Amino acid sequence: MADSLSSLAIIVVTYNSAAEIGPCLDSVVGHTDPFHTTVTVVDNASSDGTASIVRERWPSVQVIESPTNVGFSRANNIGIRATRGDYVLLLNPDTVAPPAAIQTLVRGLAAHPDAAIAGARLLSERGFPELSWGDPIGPWNEFKRKIFSALYRRKVRRIVRKVDRMSRQAREVSWVSGACMVIRRPDLDAVGLLDERFFMYTEDVDLCLAMTKRGRTVLYVAGADVLHYRGRSAARNPATDRMYRKSQVAYYEKHLPRWAGLLRTYLKLTGKPFAD
């Protein structure tokens, strides 16, 4: 069990995140007792002064500046290697953790010795739960999720109720969102941290799969509510869609090689570029 002697390293990767980093850090810096906590911001060469803002307002936060944008996975790995802690929390800069949310998440993981990763219940600005968990990535599962997500975005009442009900059920899942994910450090070390071939997107699914292949489990902790002002940084990046598709292809090449060629053909035929 996690107790007052347990330590937590929080890693926040930023990219032009000056507008959202304030509420995020305000919600975690000094608010994770009884865990001994360090907070590290790894900045991916922001041009909006994110790193300077963090240094000025939160002197206790370690800031690591990358000279270039090295992507989400590599930046997190830089932060992980620069810190210590029994548990590592990966946290997006566009999240806000209400009181006790982080403690609930860490304790939820600690209560299950067979689990390597736990994810929070992410809520949108309007209070709707996100689909922050899911089945393994694959052609059929992606098709089902695309349809289900479209109906949820349209606020089809039956689907909204189903998502709300599912979001309140703590359980083992195939993967949880890297927007707020806590991991046991020994498990992270055992799989070699995040796979840096994923510049952005699907790295969380890949990491969860790496854990399950080692016989470990992944938990969804329904009691840990975290606000997620989703995609604010990504929305400012015109290359977001291309980066997602590139990571999608990389995931298929790594885990589903028999389908990778079909995916590349489909993306080409539909005019969705995935290569630089």
C-alpha cells in the first residue's frame, strides 16, 4: 500500500502551454500530501515563454528545457530519468486535479500489487466523462470506437448514460489515457520507459500493452476525477492529425504488422497523409 513514506514524481510535458500550465501546477504543487512529491516540467522548445513562467511562479518545480520539440514520449522519458520516486505520474498541462484526486489515483494503484498502471476518470470542461480507457487498438475495435465516440459527441442520450455508467466502474482495462496516468517505477524500468518511436499519440496504449505482456494489469480508477481541457495545445498545432496517423501506423507496424500495409493503403486512398 502507498503510505506517507511513498514518493511520487509528477512529470508534465509542455509545448506552448503558457495558457494552461498555471491551473495545472496550482492543482498539484503542495497538494499531494502525504506523499513526498517532486514536480518536473519538461518543455518541448515552447515559443510562448512556458518554461520562464514556470520558473518564476513555481520555484520548487524542476524545469528541463529541450532545445527542440522531441515529442511526448521522449520528453516524458527525459523527465522520468531525471527524477526518483516509487510512483511516476504522467500529467498533461491541460489538466486540473481537484483535491485528493492524485492521492486517490496513487492509492488505487498501490492497493493492487499485480497492477503496473492506473488511470484517472477524466472529465471535460462541461463535466462529461471522457472515454479515457479502451480495448486494444485494432481494425475492428477502432471502427467500433469511432462510431461510439461519434454518437457520444452528438450526445445521444442512451450513449451518454452508458458512458457515464461505465466511467463510474473501477476495473481492469486494456489501456488508460496518458493525460493522467500513474505507473510503478520498477515496471517502467522493466519495459524500458515509453517507446520513443511514438512522437505523439498511442504511446499510452503501447505502454499499457507492454505491461500486460509482462503479466501485469492496468486499472481504471473511477474515484479519481481529473478535469481535462482536452486538446488545447494540440489544437494550436496544425500537424496534429498527421502526428496521430503517423503514430497509428507505427503502432500497427509494431503490434499488428499484418494489418499495417492495409492501413497505409487506406490512409493514402482517403487522402490522409501520415509521413513527413
